[in-house]
Amino acid sequence: MEYKEFEQELIENSKKISEKISNNQAEAFYKYMLLLLEWNQKMNLTAITDEKEIIYKHFIDSISINKYIKEANNVMDIGTGAGFPGIPLKLLNKDINFVLVDSLNKRISFLEEIKKELKLEKIELIHARVEDLAKNEEYREKIDIVVSRAVANLSTLLEYMLPFVKIGGMCICMKGPNIEEEIEKSKNALEVLGGKIENIEKLILPGNLERNIIIVKKVKKTLEKYPRKAGIPAKQPL
């Protein structure tokens, strides 16, 4: 896809979700897409390789939560993979400090290249399992907003996310359709970990993608024993 076509597709579709992308930002998104496709030939970063689908399913999807993070000082993206939603959000918020976490070092290597090529500042890339990183006092209950896109079922996801969030801060869980059962099963995890669902926003994104944005507020301190050891939250959800 030539740049001009990409720019028009990205900017016009971002308007549909009430987000404004500048020409300079669109250029950065284009470079990001080209690097994603180039690196994807060497390692498995994304199953989505059609350029229009990258715009819809990665870029527009990622920035659909932008309105929720604009007042934050810092944002953490756990299980960021190839940088979603963290990098697209960073491209729209140069003054917010971002922390992107992934358990696979090859993905972090790719993100280091993105950071360098796009000259991104105020962004930290961490190779770690979240169960271990959450024990680090530098990050535990220090983050305004923690985001994650389709990493695990909601109960497990909350055990990964809430220990990082400061009281009064938020988790933003980005989910697909049919989340009613997950929400019902998450009640115990919310109570145990100190979270409360504040809002669920249902979206139909360009490309007819159905999404649910679950906003969880941190209302009380998370007990030190959470998250449990690596692997347990996924095998034995609260």
C-alpha cells in the first residue's frame, strides 16, 4: 500500500471513532506497519498481514481507548506483543510515560527497533512475566492506567493488571464480543484484588469489528500475595 492511500485510510477511519490523527502521526504509523511486516517475515509477530486489516484490527482498535488515557501520567501495557495497544497510543500521546511489558524477548527486540526508528521518548520496554514484575516496588501500585488487549480471560487478566494499578487508577481490558460469562465469573477476582467494574463500552469499529471495553477502577489495595506465581493465575483463575 502506497503512503497516500494508507494516510487517507487511517485518518478517515480514526475520525469515525472521534480521534484525530495528524499527517506526521500517520507517517509514524506507516513506518510502524512497514517494520511490523518486515520483522514478521523473520518472527511471528502478527497473523494479520493485510495492510487494511492492520489499520482496522491493530491501529484503529488500539486507539479506540485513547479517550480514557489522556489525563494519565503513566500507562502500562501488559502482554503488549508487537506493541498493541501501547505503541499506537504512544504515537498519539508523546507526553505520557508508557511501560510496555512482554514475556518474549524477541518481541521486545522488535519494539526496541520501533522505539529507535520512530524516535519515541518516555517509553520503557520490559522483558518480564507480569507475575514477577508485579512484585517490583518500582511498579507495584504505581501506575495510573494499565491496559491489555485480549491476553487472557477476565479473572486471570485482573490478577495480572490490578497489582500494578494505584488506588483510584484504572484497568482497561480490551475484549471482543460475548463477554457476559467472563464478567460473571470475574466477580470473585474483583472482590479479592480490589477492583470494581465502572463501565463497559460496546463498540463497532471500522471493518465491522465488535469490541467491548471493560473499565475497572482500583478501589482498594491488592494483597501482597497477588499475583500468584507464574502460570497459576492462568491455570487457576480466582
